Amino acid sequence: MKNLLIIFLFMVFNSCNKGLKKNPNTDKLPYFISSDFTPRWYTHSREIKGKHKIPNFSFLNQNGDTITNETYKNKIYVADFFFTSCPGICPKLTKNMGVIQERYKNDKDVLLLSHTVMPWTDSIPVLKAYANRNNINDKKWNLVTGNKNKLYSMARDGYFADEDFVKTKDVSQFIHTENFILVDGQGFIRGVFNGTIPIDIKRLIRHIEILKKEEIIIH
């Protein structure tokens, strides 16, 4: 009986000890490779080969400069979708992007990217005026416009940002999403956040810090 008790106590202690081991995912962000945003963790670079990345793109920013994937190569960035005349959530999105801009104003490895979903009205001069009104630093944060179909395809197929499209598959539907998408230096989506909620912006900043450490390890 005494021996059985000793064995039992050893098993309990061993089980508790395992439970105290560090969660291997606490210092590494998941990957999001599908529109359902199911988080997936990979331990080896070969496991993510061929998985979903942000597709190649080419748009014009508020200065008329061409912005492509190369602009963001090896940079951590936060992407969103907006339009300058939006009276609803867009001012909140812009304000909270501004929080991130201020937080990383001296960090050349963290950038921002906002796509208009009304390119027929958000011309380059309109974006420039919007940037000036909102103290947007064009070295840190690009507001881009371009072909409507390419912008909408990028939102839906690239960033999985249009939740309504996931449900309806209606390509004519106007895109209006509150998502902030976190992308790593290799073009993989590593997080999705509600850009209108301050507590989610704090979570986003925490995740950027995790990703910065991870990026150092990768490189």
C-alpha cells in the first residue's frame, strides 16, 4: 500500500511539473493562412513553405510614388482598408493607426499601409490632403490608391479582410472592414485585430514586439 502511495504521488508531481513547462507558443506568433483566421503554429521554416502570403501588389501612395511588396520587404507592417470621406469607423481606424505610428516613429522596421476602398474619389491629391490633416508621416505610413478590382481583390484574397465577402461571395459589395492585419517581413499574416478598439491596439503592439524578436531570430 505504501509503495502504491509513493507511485501515485510521483505521478501527480510529474504531471504538475509538465504543466509548469513553458508554452512553446508564448514567444512565437501563429500564422493565418486562410480566411477563417484559424491560428496555426509552425516550428520549422520548411513547414510554412508554400503557405499563403500577401500577393504581389503595386499601388500609388499619397505622394504619387509606386508602392509594392518590395517597399515592405523584411519589414513588419500593419495594413488596413479605409476611405477618406468615411464618417463612421474610419476616423477611429486612422486615429489608432496614428497611435502605432507614434509608438514606432523611430523604428525603421515597423511600417503602416492603408488602402482606400473608394479609389474613384480618393485620388492622390485627396489622399495627400487627408495625410496632412492627420499628421501622417509618409516615411512610415503609406495611403494607397489604384485600380478598384485590384484593391478589392487584395482585401479579400490577400488579407482576408472583408468578412462580409467571406459570407456572401458578392464581388460587387462595398468593402468596409475594421480589421488591422499584422504582416511579417516575409509577407505572412501573423495577426488580425479590431482597429476601433483601444485594448486591441495594445494587444497589437504587444504582438509586434513578439514578432520583432522572432524576426531577429529568423534573420
